[in-house]
Amino acid sequence: MPLHRVPTALALSALALGALTACGSKGDSTDAAAHAPSASASASPSASASPSPSPSPTAPALADLTAGEIAQKSRDAGEKLNSVTMTLTLPGYPGGAFDGTFSEDNSGNCHGTFSIGGQGSAEIVRVGTDVWLKPDAAYLKNLLAGTSAKAAGKWIPSGNTVKDKALFCDLGVQLEKRVGLHTDGNLVDGIAKGGTKQVDGAPAVVLTMTDDDGAPVRYDIAAEGEPRLLVTETGNGDMVVRLGGFDQPVQVTAPAADQVFQH
């Protein structure tokens, strides 16, 4: 597989592996308080000598729900999400470890930077459907050998190589929306709860599963506030995605014409 095609496969693989199942029906995650009788309805008018009724029950904590219910709640939170910042690590990427950070929204705006081992680094911008890549000298020499040296320090407009990297501009938002789903939208079997942990000082509930190749997959879901996906890891660190910057505006502008490389 050519080097520039690998990110496409990995990005699609990430969505496939980023699947946690919802084991119950859609109604399983309904808050208990929604169906609980009120204290005034359950108390007898003549029971003035009886002990005071217990407070109305509240919704269970995220960690008290089933794995399927947690996955459903996380998907619901993802559907409401407007933007996210994703940090992606792929140690086994051909030619050297892939490390990148991408801030993206669901309107197609994206700004990211990434490096590939010792082969170079690049900056990427997407405004709607238009994409530009700005490689450093090493990247241009090692990974874009067919591109003129005059492109150094310039933004390269949309092309196959540029569009491949732009897939990462969708990955973070999509992962937030697809906890528990295959890429075809179907639920995945085999999800389980894996206890709780701290993620950057915030409590999280852990969900685990095994992918179709037998590799372990872990998801850390925020236990307080919106139950958003904070971290996902496949294999033994084969791919690690960290997510944050939720709903923060993604400020991007198209490069000035004199900064764009003209083929």
C-alpha cells in the first residue's frame, strides 16, 4: 500500500474499531425519576404520624448504568457536539510514528498539525470542502518527492495526498457520535464495563470490547457532565485517540492566494 494511502485505511479502521454496543432497548437509559411516583401522590392524607417520605429518586450515576446504556448516552452526547480537538498517535505507522492534533467541527472546518517519524511534519487546513496542506522541507523531500521544491513554505491545494490527511478532520467528531456502532450503523456485541479511572484529573467510566481481529479496544467516557468520549485505545497502544476542546469554535481561514503553490 503506498505510504500516502495508509491514513485513509487507518481512519476508516478507527471508525470500525470505535464500536461499542448498546445491549438494551432504546428505553433502557430512561431516567428512573421519570417513572417514579411523587411523594405527594404516594402519601396517604391521614398519614400525618407517619415518617416523612424519602426524597424522590434521582437519575443513577453513569457508572451505575449498563455498558449498553453508557454507550447510548455517549452517542447522544456526541450527536449534540459541534466541535472537538483530537490528538492521534499511531506508533506503527509505516515510515515512522504518526502524531497529530486536529481541531474540527461538524461544518467541515479543520486545522491540524502532524508529523511522521523523522520524515517531516505538515499543517493542514480545511474550510468546508476545500483543503490545503503546508509541508515542511523534510516532508516535502521525503513524502512528496514528486512535488516541486518551489512548494516549500507554501500551501498545497486539494489533491489525493492532501485529501487523505483530511480524513482525520472528520475522525474525532465521528468517533464521538459512533460509540457502540459499526461503520454500517449496526450495534457491536461484546461490550463490557471496565471500572472507573481518572483522565486528566476527570473521572471516567471505562468500556471494553474485542474487535473482529481479536484486539482489545478501550473507551474512557466522562463520568461527570456530558458523557463524552475522552480516550480510545486499540490493541496495546497501536492507536490512541484523545479528545477534548468540546464545543470550542474552530477558527480557520483559507490561505492567501500568494501563499498557495500553483502547480
